[in-house]
Amino acid sequence: MEAGLFTANNVWMMVCTGLVFFMHTGFAFLEIGLTRQKNTINILFKNIFIITGGLLLYYAFGFNLMYPGFEEGSSGILKFAGFGIGAPENGMTPDYASGGYTWWTDFLFQGMFAATAATIVSGAVAERIKIGSFMIFVLFYVGLVYPIVGAWKWGGGFLDSWGFYDFAGSTLVHSVGGWAALVAIALLGSRIGKFGSDGKPKAIPGHSIPMATAGVLILWLGWFGFNGGSVLSADPALTSLVLVTTSLAAAAGGFGAFFLSTILYKNMDLTMFLNGILGGLVGITAGADLMSPNEAVVIGFLAGLIIVLGVSLIDKLKLDDPVGAVTVHLICGIWGTLAVGIFGDKAGFDQFLTQLYGVLIIGAFCVISAGIILGILKAVMGLRVSKEEEMEGLDIHEHGMDAYPDFRTNEH
Amino acid sequence: MEAGLFTANNVWMMVCTGLVFFMHTGFAFLEIGLTRQKNTINILFKNIFIITGGLLLYYAFGFNLMYPGFEEGSSGILKFAGFGIGAPENGMTPDYASGGYTWWTDFLFQGMFAATAATIVSGAVAERIKIGSFMIFVLFYVGLVYPIVGAWKWGGGFLDSWGFYDFAGSTLVHSVGGWAALVAIALLGSRIGKFGSDGKPKAIPGHSIPMATAGVLILWLGWFGFNGGSVLSADPALTSLVLVTTSLAAAAGGFGAFFLSTILYKNMDLTMFLNGILGGLVGITAGADLMSPNEAVVIGFLAGLIIVLGVSLIDKLKLDDPVGAVTVHLICGIWGTLAVGIFGDKAGFDQFLTQLYGVLIIGAFCVISAGIILGILKAVMGLRVSKEEEMEGLDIHEHGMDAYPDFRTNEH
Amino acid sequence: MEAGLFTANNVWMMVCTGLVFFMHTGFAFLEIGLTRQKNTINILFKNIFIITGGLLLYYAFGFNLMYPGFEEGSSGILKFAGFGIGAPENGMTPDYASGGYTWWTDFLFQGMFAATAATIVSGAVAERIKIGSFMIFVLFYVGLVYPIVGAWKWGGGFLDSWGFYDFAGSTLVHSVGGWAALVAIALLGSRIGKFGSDGKPKAIPGHSIPMATAGVLILWLGWFGFNGGSVLSADPALTSLVLVTTSLAAAAGGFGAFFLSTILYKNMDLTMFLNGILGGLVGITAGADLMSPNEAVVIGFLAGLIIVLGVSLIDKLKLDDPVGAVTVHLICGIWGTLAVGIFGDKAGFDQFLTQLYGVLIIGAFCVISAGIILGILKAVMGLRVSKEEEMEGLDIHEHGMDAYPDFRTNEH
């Protein structure tokens, strides 16, 4: 391979790595924007912990666990005993990964992905989880569950052999996070005041809609790297198709949610519009490289409808998901994975069934894993902060600080 | 063409596409930062609508309308009857667009541009326009007016044959948006309280100067893609020159506005400094590839002076432009377009006249088009919200939400 | 060199230029987030001044001063008499800079670096410095001191001949800014209320922790360009290694500060976590291309510990550094520079001594230069605003504006 092509490929993958890293800023803005100001520092702390801790864990053994066998003479599991990543002999040459990128870029791109799953959980459990319990959960979920599931498909494991397809992680990233979010909010219970004595859900408005909006725009931009980088090279035809399908699905997802929510609820709900965009992005992620632009629009639009219905369903189930993480990442993640069997280059009943098996197997594994980790944490140290702390805000109790000390705030 | 060069070109163009997309975050921050908190959600809603709706529209027919004849056997206008974009046979090879990028990248880059014109209008009409009317206006302006004007020059139409030059859109994007902004604020009238009973303008301060500042910095960054991508390849000499002229004009524009406003008004006005930067950016856009660094500094500095004078002029005309969009995008857009005839590689009296004709023809077309669309909307459904709604804020009336519910606010 | 490789190199360097520019948004967010709302516009004004003024100055003569002798027939110093940058004959070809980038990219990348040093000072002197004095200081420090020091090493001067190593500027950028920050806060004195009558430091909490957090995440992203671009080409092995060592050091730095501050102070201090990340980034900057990932983790972790101890030391010295700039940029900059003699490819006692000499010589030069400039300014026009202005806030006094006029604020 000519040096120019190898270099251009690696440049694109480094740019994508940066964009996926930037998604953490997007997630942080979205989560704090949609929750109350009294829990802002706590949410940011969790997010900063996830990025730093997630990257260090993935470095220490997650990468080796997820992609076993790259280095001669050492199995992935045995690498547990070691520490850190060592580059294979050909890791810096076009012989590695078909010249799509270097070993170092590979690690960093995958490392940025790894932390995403935990961040998804962070939003769902916001405003009431004990930070110590959450941090321990992250260590196990990012350090073990995520790379094990990843190894089944992206590491060349059994789901890969079956023909299960998940281009950039509708299931392997988003649903993996979404399942844990579902288990966590079921175990945690709803925030005080979320459901009235009549059982009806009440809106707890987020404290900064501009931040939430900026978060979604940053996430959309980050998805250029998330999906565009999942091509694992800068192949012009494929990367540019992926950016088109990704952006069209995002736009159509926003519109789907905007239309349905305006019809159903008669007001122009910006947060629904925003979550529709995210739903479209998650929905296209499994097959962003397989779809035509028209198919991307359809997948995205349906994801937008799913968002509106899903948020309502979660409410009916008496579950409390402050940022809509389960609907966006789990339900739309499932939709996107199944859509690979319905639309695009791989569509077919056999493929649909394979996608369904994959969804179910990974779902079962994640629910059980998250249930065990969180169940043990609940029994041993508790998951939920005290009622007093929840009312007064986690910021002042856990961190001794106020996020906005110069401004006068309303209590609620 | 070697694969490495084609890939490097396409990588650059995809990066630029992402940067132009990011400009929408910049526009959103700038607009809400310079307006009152009670209208924040409304502005964000408009902006999110523009990005998603604009992209879908451009996909459905704007791209085919603006660049007719790329596909054999179908004329641009006839594609109206069809839906969506189909790639030409050579769309993914270096035979397309001289290897500068693929068909998919071309569409997405141009699609991100298209929405910009509408976003410019959004700022000018903020805090008083009916959202329904605005959304319908956007559909026609982005879907029809923008691509028609674009076709005259970038699509190879008659202005292109005449030798009219507009590298990245001082006229084709910024003035197109600016003319509509001018027509719209004339039809809408000024916000309640903008002009005292003595006719003197009063400052209505924006609610978050940090957001406005971040918006300008993000826009400057986005301009790396807006101008840098308008090279339509990663040609090293040309792209890097364009980034230099763009950044120097931005810096000089900020200084020009800073100096003149400090001399005239004796206070260090940050918003003038910021709008000066934007003026410099708009001013260099028409000839960013033609100018030497010294010329870029002069063009930008003069644009900065124009900003201070233009803002004062708009006030004297009793027009109310909350974010200075007409001055930044229309007046500096005209200045930048004419500057191509005064400075740089194409300078000359004939070129100056051609530039002037282009400005006038496009101006007339935009004013008439915007006048017709907005005039009909005004007659049929009204352009302006009720006095009560304007006083209480559009957020609570149109969207049933508060942008910052946790904070205590001042009424004004 | 093949066109593809040259183009890919230049694309990477332009991306890095954009990322370093984006760091100024990060610095701005960090500084205003960690200070009080009443001084927000003042800080933003300073930052915008630095970016625009710094770039223009660097264009007018800083670039020629820092990299003398690139153009035949003119010495660097003589270029003073000229104005602006002229490209050498081979400036747009692979013959320039080994094909790593064009002359224009070189200028713009270096220009973005230059402003950084002044921005570091801005944070330390916040909330009490006279803006006029600060602006004059910036002109001399960015226009003269920074490029002179830069010329000693990156311009091929005597420190380069001695073998002093500073890959991306732990000393040449961060310490250069840090030394001036130290001198400035010593001359300025502490903010009213920072030290009680018993001499004990009191926390003056920043007004927006979300902005500070976003600032740090943006800075981390920007460091992809700061360090990744310092390779001066897109060499796949080296650039990707640099991104890995940079990110691991950042993560480890955050963890180091998190652990030590939690042990010492028993609360989970988000700002310490954030400054730890910055400390790790500054610490790895001198040797990001020399270290293994394991070494990067160690250097970063130790930088994180240094942050906690350094902040405490600054307090004990009765110095008032609102954002921790001296600890982050000066102390961790020194640490990173010395670490090149302890870890990595160049480790050795001789190298350690050379690093130490470099630190001391540059430190002496910066302290003396900053002392002279600031001393003269103090004598002639004063450095510090009046007590009344400091209490009421610099925004309303210097700029006649409020950063958040719609919100009710607390006085403190």
C-alpha cells in the first residue's frame, strides 16, 4: 500500500477518534441539561470518571480482552495477567488492519467507544444513585461486560460466525448500555416526585435546555466519527455513504418525533425533537454502511416515532428515566439492529432472525450481568442516596459544591 | 489519480462537512446568547428545524435543483418529480469532481451549506416571529430560492458565464440569507421596547454573553470548513492559503470593530468585537482563495469598521435586528463580494462591475422572493406573535416550557 | 514525495491547527467557569483580544522572529522592518518542511500556539487586573518573549544545540505562560476576600462548573492537535502514539488528582479532577513522542498528584491563582520537561541535566522579562482595578454590560 493511502486512512481514523471523544462532552451537556441544577456536579463527576477510568481500564485489559489473539504467543485472557497494551510487530505498518490504521489508533478509537456504554447508564440513573456504587458498577461493566460482548462479534466470536451484523454498535454499544440502564432504573426506583399519588407521571423539567440542545448537536457531530470511523479506514465511497445515511437518519428521526409528538400532544416539544435525532442516529448505527439514503430516511423516521411511543411506554411502566436513555439507546438500538434484516444490502428473513437472536442473547447476558453487579452493590452498599440528600441535591452532599453559586435558584 | 490523493481529498472534505455542520451549534449559541432567556427554546427549536428540515429538503430536491445535469438522462428540474439523490456511475471514483471528493460527500457538504442561509434569517427575526410562519418560510427559501441562486453561479449558470466570482458564498450564502433577514424585519417591525417613544433605540441585552462568545469561536472554527472546504479538494497550497486568509480576516475584523467602537462609544464592547470577527469572516468568504495575507487583513479590518457603522445605520433606519444579522451577513457579504474586484488575483474594474451586477441581481431576486413568501404568509396566517405572547416570552406560549426553570429570572 | 502523502500530511496539520484554535474556547470556558459571574465579560474580552491580537502580531513579525532564516536573503530580525509573512519559493511543495505541510499551514499552526501562552496568564490574573495593562502586556509577551524563547529551541537556537528536548511545549508554551502568571499574581496581590484576616485561604467558588468541565474536555480534544500536530506531519506511527500517550496521561492525571484529593480532603472535588487532567496533559507534552503508554500513565499520574500538592502550596505562599494556572502550566510544565530525562527514549542523567538547564534558563528569562514589562506597567498605569470596581465586578465598570442580565444573582 502506498504511504499516502495508509497515512490518509490513519488521519481519518484519528479524526474519528477525536470526534468520538467529543461525544462525551455531548453526553455530559445532554444529561445535565435535562436534569436539575442541584445534581449537576454529580453528573459531571460521573462522566469525567467514566472517560478517564474507562480509558485506563480499556488500556489495562479491555482492549486485549475484546480483541484476543492479535499478538502472537499470548492469548487474550492470559493478557489479564499482564498490564497495558503492547503493539504487535506490524502494528505501525500497512500490514496491520489492512492499512486502515495503526495499532495505536486502533486502541484509542476502541477505547473511546468503550466508555460510551457506561455513559448511557449514567443519564438514566441520574439524580438518585450513590456515586460510589455507580463508579464500581462502571469498572465492571466497562472493564468486563462490554469487551466480552464486543468479542462475540467484533472480536470474531460466535455471533460473528453466525452472520450477526452490527456495523457500529446499535446493539454492541447502545443496547449494551441501554439494558444496564433499564435494569438500573428498575432496581433504583423513580425519583421523589416523578409519579404523583395517583400514579401519574409528572414532568421534572431539565435545568438548561440550551445545554441539552448543544449536547445533541455535539453528539450528531460525534457520530460522524462513531459511524464514519467504524469503516476502519478512510475508504472514500464507504465513509461518505456512512456520513450521508447517518445525517439523513438523524434529520428524519428528529422530524418523526416532532410530527408525532405535535400530533399527540399539540405542543412543539423541543426535547422530543432532540431525542428523535438521537433515536435516528442510534437506529442507523447498525447498518449505516448497508443502507441507501432513502432507506436511512425511513429507518430514521421510524426511530423518531419509536422515541415518542417509547418515552410514553417507559412512563406507563412507572420507570423513571430522566434523559430518555432507555428509549434512545435500548429501544432504538434494537430497532436499528433488526432493521438490518429488513432494509439494505443484507435484508432477508434469515438475516432478520440472526439479528433477533443476537439482540436476545446479548440482552439476556447484559440484563443478567447488570443485575448481578447492581444487585450485589445494592445488598452490600446500597444504590440510592438518602431521601434528604435527594431532596437537597447530590452536589452539596457528595461534592460539597454548588454548580452555579452566583445564581439564585428555585427549589423543586 | 493515486488512491492516496483521492482518499486524502475526501477525508478533508468530510472534515469540512463536519465543521460546517458544527457552525449550526455556533449560530444557535450566538442567537440565544444575544436574545432574552424567555425566547430561548423558540430559537433553538427554529435552529433544529432548519438543520433537519433543510437537510431533508436539500436531499429531496435542492441538490438536484442546484447542480442540474450531473446525472445522464435526467434534467435537474425533472428530478423534482423524483425523490432523493441517486449517485452517478462515477460518483465514487476519482473521475467525479476531479477526484476532490465523492458524490456522497458532495451532497452532504452542500446540504450543510444550504441550511446556513435560513439560519441567518432566524437570528434577525428572533423574539417575535410566529414559529409556524417561519417554518413554512424556511421550506421555500432553503428548498427553492437558495438552490436557484446557487445554480446561477455554482451550478454553472449565467452568473458563472459572466465571470461573477464568489468563492465560498459571501453573496450566495450570506447575502442570500441577509436579504431575507432585511425583508423579514421590515415586515415584522421592531420588538416591543426596542425604540422609545422618542424613537431612540434602546439596548435589549442578550441573556448569556458566554454563549454568544462561544458561538462566535465555534463559527470561526466552522469557517475552516466553510471556506477550506470550498476548495472542493484538499489541494495543499490552496486550502492552507484559504485558512490563513480566513483567520487573518477574522482577527482583523474583530480589531477593526474593537477600535472603532472604542473610539466612538468609549467602552470596550465585547459584542461589537465578536460581530467584527464575523464581519471579517463573511467579508473574506468571496475571495478567500484570491487574496494575499496582507489583503485579507485589509478586507477584514474594513469589514470590522463596516460592522460598527452598519449596526448604527440599522438602528437609524428603525429596524430591529437582535443579533446584527443584516450587518454581518448582508452588508459584509456585499463588501466581500465587491472586494474581489478591488483586491487580489482578479482585481480590476470589469471584475468589480461584474461583482456589482451579481450583487444587485441576486439582491433583487432575494428581496422579491422573500417579499412574496413572507407577504403571503403575513396575509394568510400572520408573521408576528401577539403582544401578550411577546411580553411573556415565546417559550412558554409556543412550547409550554421554560429554558432555565431552576433559575430565578428578571422580567424585561 | 507522492502527492497523496503530502496532501494527507497537510490535511492532518490543518485539522490540528483547527483543534489548537478550538483550545481557546476551552480556555475561555475554563476561566469563566472557575471565576465569578461579575467578571465574565472581562475575561472573555481578554481571551478574544488574545486570539485576534496574538494572531495578527505573530503574522506581523512573531513568525519571522521565531523561525529566522527560512527565507533566503532576509534575516529574521531584519524582517521586523517588513510586515507580514511572505512564502518562500518552495513553501507550497513537498520540498518545504520535508513535505509535512505547506508554509501557510506552518504559519497558522504556529500562530495558534503563540496565543496560548498569553491565555495561560489571563486565567491567573482574572478578576482584578486592569484590562488596558493586560492588553499591553500581551502585545509584548506574545510578540517578543514567546518567539524569542521559541527560537532558542524550535527555531534551531542554542538550547536546540545543547540537546534540550521539548516536543510540544511543556516548557516553551506552558511554562513560558506559567512563569508570567506567577510574576503577575505576585505583583497583583490576591483578590479581596481570598485570604481571611487570619491569613487562611478561602474558596471563592466559580460561577459555572459545567462551563469549566466543558472547557477541560475541549482542551483535551484540542491537545490532540497541540501534541498530534507537533509531529509536524501525519506520520502514522508517531502521530497515533502521541495521541495515545496524551490521552492516557490525561486520564491518569485526572485519577491521580482524584485519589489524592479524596484521601486528603474527603470530598470528591470535581475541579481537582479536572485540573488533574490538565496537569497530565501539560506533563506529557514535552515527551509525548518519546514515551511508552505505561510511561505516559506514570507521568500523568504523578502530574495529578503534583496538582493537588501544588494548589495547596500556592495557597500557603499567599498567592491567589483563581484557576490554578501556575500549578497546571508552570509546575506540571517543569515536571513534564524534567520527565524527558527520567522516562522514555531519551532518559539519562545528562539529558536530565540538560532539561534542568533549559527549565532554569527559560525560567530566568521569562521571570525577568515579565517582571520588567509588568513592573513598568504597574509604575506607569497601574495593574490593578480599584477596590470598588473589584467588588462590583469588572464587567459593569470596564464594559458597561452584564454577562447574564436576565438572571438574579447573589453578591459575593
